[in-house]
Amino acid sequence: MTETSENVTWLTQEAYNKLKDELEYLTGPARTEIAAKIAAAREEGDLRENGGYHAAKEEQGKQELRVRQLTQLLEHAQVGEAQTSADGAVGPGMVVTIAFDGDEDDTLSFLLASREYASADIETYSPQSPLGSAVIGNKVGEEAQYELPNGKKASVKILKAEPYQG
């Protein structure tokens, strides 16, 4: 079964390795560290009034959530260069330039990718975000609409879509 591009997270080999290393740390040494913190806090006595215990349990919960997120992300990741579609349609792994409401002076360029791909170099929008899901599959020159947080519709024109060279 081939996954559609909406279900795939494109990662460079470097990004994949970084996320895999984080997952290995969280499922190994970090779990041992948090278990030790919880055990030490338990020894302090009454758990109902033990701030250290509750803080450690909360940290453990956040850590396990991140483990689940990374596991799911890496299971669906495609490593390498994002594929460009033969028909020129916008897809994950592309830098997209849009104009708001047809005003070519009011533009935004962003990377259409998972937040895991985000960098300080370029703004990143998820393919599942309102803007990302509106432009994905459209071609340069086409218009797309998406819903703003206030419930109103916004219109954008796709000016450019190129594979990310990050």
C-alpha cells in the first residue's frame, strides 16, 4: 500500500537521524533518569503533598507523549529529497510562495512540511494546517481558500512552488 503525500513526512537524512537519536535518548537514559526522580520523591513521604513527585510524574507524561509523537513521525517518514509531482502540484517538502487575496505585494513564502522540519531559516506550515491543506495539490497560478481562526475565508494565489533545498 502506497501512502499519499498527505500522510508522509519528508525528512532529510540529517533530520531523520536527529529525531531518531532523540527517540533513543527518551526511551533509554531519559526514562531511567525520570524513574530515579520519581523513586527519590516517593521516599520523601506523603505523595499527596509532594511537589517533587507530582513534577516528576508530569515530566514523565510529557516525555512519553514526545516518544509517541516521534515514533509515529518516524514510522511515516520518507527520507531523502521531497518528490516533485509530475503535474507541478504543490506537495510536502516544497517552498511555496503565495499572494494574499491576489495582492502580489502581500506575499508569504513558507515550507510545507512537518513542524519537525521547522528551522529558523524559513517559516513552516504543516500540510494539515488550514493554509497547508488549502494549497496542497494545487498548481502555480491557481487560487485556494482556507478558513481563518475567526471563521472567515481567506483567498491566496500560488505564485511559486519549488522543492526545499534546506
